[in-house]
Amino acid sequence: MESLIDEITVDAHDVDEQLMGFLQVFLDEVAVPAPATLLEIVVEVTGFDSEGDERRGLVAHCRHGDRAGTVSLADLRFDPHSIAGWLHAAYRTWLCLPPFPARRPANWSWPS
């Protein structure tokens, strides 16, 4: 996990650049729409973004039925065997939050 975080933040000089590193890897590596849960409700993640507030961190654009909104990425849960789940565990670890259980997907080759 630490080596993944180091790879994502390698060229970052401050917290904002580290956040942008995480945002870029989510944008590059996670196919959307992606299933996730929020408060045990299944949602569809349609994108990732930064609103410029390092205290809130990254956000995810989500929809559930005919409703859509933006939530803190840290509050979601992804399939623990998915790329999203593995990256999310690294992101939560970087935020000093306990990561949700996750495993590096066997077929994932990033960084190449």
C-alpha cells in the first residue's frame, strides 16, 4: 500500500499536488460508471473531481435512480477486489483514515 501511495505522490510538492496525483490515477484507472456504496445504498460513480478544498478532499459524482449528487470520495465503498477499491484503500490511508478492506487486482499492471 505504501509503495502505491509513494508512486501516486512521487512528484508532488504539497498536499494539493498530492490530491491531484490521486485524482489523476482515479481518472486514468477507474472505468466509470463504477458501482459503490454510500451508507449501504448502492450508487453509481460517474466521475471524480476536486472542488479545490483540501479539507474535503476529492469528490465523486454519483447517481442513484433519478437522483444525482457529489459526495466525498472517502465516504464511498468500492468492491474490495476492484481497481477502484484498491486505489480507494490507498487514498483513505493517505488521508489517515482506516482503509476499507481491499486487494490489489491480479490483472492490474499500474504503474507500468
